[in-house]
Amino acid sequence: MPSVYDFKPRFQSLLRPIVGRVARTRVTANQVTVAAVILSAIGGGLVAIYPDQWWALALMPVVLLVRMGLNAVDGMLAREFGQQSRLGAVLNELGDVLSDVFLYLPLALHPMIQPWAIVAFVLSSVVSEFTGVVAIQVGGERRYDGPMGKSDRAFWIGLLATLLALGVLTETWATLYASTLAILSVPTVINRARRALSSQGEQTHAQNETETLPQRSPSCRPQHSNAKTP
């Protein structure tokens, strides 16, 4: 299923020159991760304080884009400059969830959206990311499947904030929009869980095949004589 996540390699290519310069300044991947969370808290805080102000909503797409850039930069710093660590893995996963909550939950205060729709969307987002991480515990890889992955959520919420800032959505349409995003998180959870289990099963099958391959016994090896033929 198409996803904004499919554009990640191209996005990373655009950021690679910046990542090199950041690495030379000795900024670490963990510091970038924390910066993304702080930025998200500031952006969400503005919406929480001024939920009906167009400029606070108009800032959200910008904050989301910068946050996505920071998320890409911290991953590239970790992988390409030897900064991977257990702490980094923890900060990365917690940072993603906290940033989502900080940015998206304040939209529940907007007068044109029913709060339950945003709360449902945020909760479903947390469950989606939890499912992606659980894949590691069952022997698979971290799952990022859509249709409502992190990048997809950022895109659609950015669009929602823009439409709210322009004042072109009624309460009914804004609530329906947020509800649809929450509903799309259900197949996201299912896709991640199913593919995590299938990849784990494939790995187990491959391991079993390797273990059952016949091993040549030393006694079965051909004997070579050093004697010369008369």
C-alpha cells in the first residue's frame, strides 16, 4: 500500500550533505532526537494555548516537516557515523511517541473538532508504534508499514491543520477527517502485526532448513593414496 514512508530514501539523500556538516560539529544523534521532541512540545504547546488562532495552526505543518527532517538526521548520524547505542534506540522510540502526543493531542481543543476524534487518533497512533516495536520481540524487524505510519500521520495532520487555519472545514468535516485517520490506524496495526509474524516464521523456517541439511561425515570423504602407481 502506498505510503509517504516510501519517499524516505529520497528525503535522506537530500539531507545527507547537512548530516555530514552536523557530524563535523560533534552534535550527536541523541541530541537531535531530544531536539525533535522539544520542538514538537513547543509546536503543540502553541496550539494548546491558542487552539483557534490561524497562525498557531499554520505553524504545525512547518514544525512537522522540521521534525521529520530531524528524525531522518538522527537516524543517519547513528547509522553512518557510528553513533548507534541502546540509549539511542530507547530515545528514538519514546521520542516518536511523545512527539506525536505533544503535536496532535492539542488539536482536541480546537472548537471545530470533536475531542474524541483526536483522542482516538492519538491512542491509535500509540498502538501502531507499539505494534511496530513488538515485531522485534517476536524475532522480526521493526515494522513501519502503513497506511498510517509516522510519516503518513505527519502529512495528513499537517494538511488538517492547514485546512483549519484557512477556515474551510466545518465541524462535521473536521471531525470526520480526524476519525478517518483513526480508522486507518486499524489496518496499520494489522499489517504490522501480520508481517512481523510472517517474517518471524520465514526466519524460523530458514533456520530449520539450515539445521536439517545433511552433513558430510569425515568417514565418507574420498581417500587419496600417496602411493605412486607402478
